[in-house]
Amino acid sequence: MKMSDYVFASESVSEGHPDKVCDRVSDAILDALLTQEPTARVGCETFATTNRVIVGGEVGLSDKDRLDDFMGKVDQIVRDCVRDIGYEQDKFHWNTIEVQNYLHAQSAHISQGVDRDGAGDQGIMFGYAVRETPELMPAPIQYAHAILRRLADARKSGGEPTLGPDAKSQLSVRYADGKPVEVTSIVLSTQHSSETQSSDDIRAIVEPYIREVLPEGWITPKTEWHVNPTGIFVIGGPDGDAGLTGRKIIVDTYGGAAPHGGGAFSGKDPSKVDRSAAYAARYLAKNVVAAGLADRCAIQISYAIGVAKPLSIYVDTYGTGQVDSAEIERALNQVMDLTPRGIRTHLKLDRPIYARTSAYGHFGRTPEADGGFSWEQTDLIDAIKKAL
């Protein structure tokens, strides 16, 4: 029997979290290469620790001279990312960190399959949508992101100068009859500038922003607050804890409320279905829910490396569907070409739109005029209904 009354928790991390610093660098390098060539091949990993950022992986442009020229720009790309995030600590400062670049040309054995329009790797990808928020996202992760984005805006605007870039949030949300109704606990840990600031001092700073972001009535007298529960949090970012690209895949997607295929997104060009097919699956799931065909929908798509056509597509509406899931599967196959090339073309993914995805979630965002977050559009509603 499906539970309808329960508490579910999700966490988010800020753009200054060590892993997110690395995601940002990897995606900024991807954007820089896509700016030069829309079909650039990129698999970029970043590692960050005290006073050091190390970049490595495979990249490819059709012109070797342009690739050689690009390698000389990596150092500045890294520093610009760290500066924009806001790190000017003694042991992690954008101007003094040591940057090591170990990027190299993509393996010809990998590129041969991709160049024939096949998938860049095997794997399974999931998309999900649910009627819990206006963005059709699970409420715990959506609002955990929103809290940290609001605090980052306050920090960067100068409104809260004592807050630092590194932060984490976690919300436990109570559901009644399957719908989110209140927050039972709030966990917020944020870096700050002075060792004289107590947990109570930090709560006084962040609580108004948290209340601003959460739906009215969700915070109650029973809500438990844990703000900087360990006390002082002055040393943060990669100086406090090493970071690595791709370690926050649940933060990046649905906060654990839906399955995840296992592949990370950041630093990967859209020929890699780990990224592009996950975006396509979210796009399709969101349109299914937006069309009123289900209140909740998960979609799985599977691929083989070098093979263009998906091996399978699976739809689960968790008993909320207005039509049979098999009919939805057939309709989705008609309304979108789910080959890697088809996805890139439909969602216009061969553009430098990825650095902005590296923090606060890849989903539940607003589609942007330049094509950013194109997978969040709900422009397939009529086509899906017609295909049923």
C-alpha cells in the first residue's frame, strides 16, 4: 500500500560547496569550448583542495591549433569561476591558487561512435516530474535550492557581507494525503566571516530569507531549526574539504525523490547521454504532468555506446495516470526524436548554457531567452495529447 502521510527530506549545497566549485569549473570549460565549436567534445573533471585546482579529462575540437590555443586559457577560466563564486580566503583565493591543467585530446576510439551520431556511452537515464510545486518538482529539493539561492543573492549583493560562499541546506517536509503541507525541520549550515558569530547570530541573519522563500504556513511553532549546529564555520570551500566534479548527483536532480541513473552531468558535452538524455527525460516527464496526464511521472531511457536509437523507454505514473503508461510511451516516441542528435537538436543543447546549471539544480529552473534550461519548457503538451 502506498503511504500518503510521511516525512521526506532533501538537501542542497551552495555554489561555494567544494564539489560545486568543481562542477562550475568543469561546466565553464565546456561552455568555453562550445563557444568555439558547437560540436566540441568535452569530458572535463576538476579537483579542488587547499590552494589548488586540478583540471583533467578529454576534450576535442576539429582544429588542433584552436585546441592548443584554448589550453592556454584554462588557467583564467578557473580563476574567473572561483572569483565569481566569491573565494578570497588566505588558502583559497582566486588570484593565488595554483591551477594545473591535464586536459588532453579525446580518444579516437570513443569519438568514432559519437561521430556516427551514436550515444557517447551506455547507460540509463531518468526524468521526473510531480505536481507539488509550480515548477513540477519535488518540494523538499526545490525549496532547499531556493533557500541557498536567496542567501547567495543576499551575499553577492552586499546585503549580508558576513556570509561566506560555502553552505548547505536540508528540509524535512511532512506530507498529508500525498501533498506537502509543512516543514518539520530546517538544517542550514553556512560559512561566515567571524569566529565571534554564534549559531544564534547566524540564525538571526538567515531566518528572514528562509521564511521569505518557503510557502506561507509551512513553518510552524513545531518546526525544528538547526542553524550552524556545530558552531563556528569560518574555514569553508576547498580549503576546508576537497571537492570533485560529479559528486552531488542527487542534489543536481530530484533530491532522492526519484530514481537516478548514476551518471553525473557537469563537464560533459551533450553528445554524452548521461547529460542530454537525462534532460530529455525530465522534459518529457514535465510535459506529461503539465498536460494533465498524470500527477507524477518518471521516465527511464536506456542507450548503448555508439548506437543512436534508445534501447528502451519506460514510463511510470505511480497510479496517477489518466491513460495507460504504455500509451504514453508510444506517444513520447512519436513527439520527440530520442537519438543523441535528435535530443541535441530539439533542445538546442549545442550552446554554451551549462555553467549556470552547476549549482542549485539542473531541474525546476526557468527557461531562458538564450536557450538555457530549454528542457524546462512545456511546449509538447498539445503534441503529446494529439499522439495519444
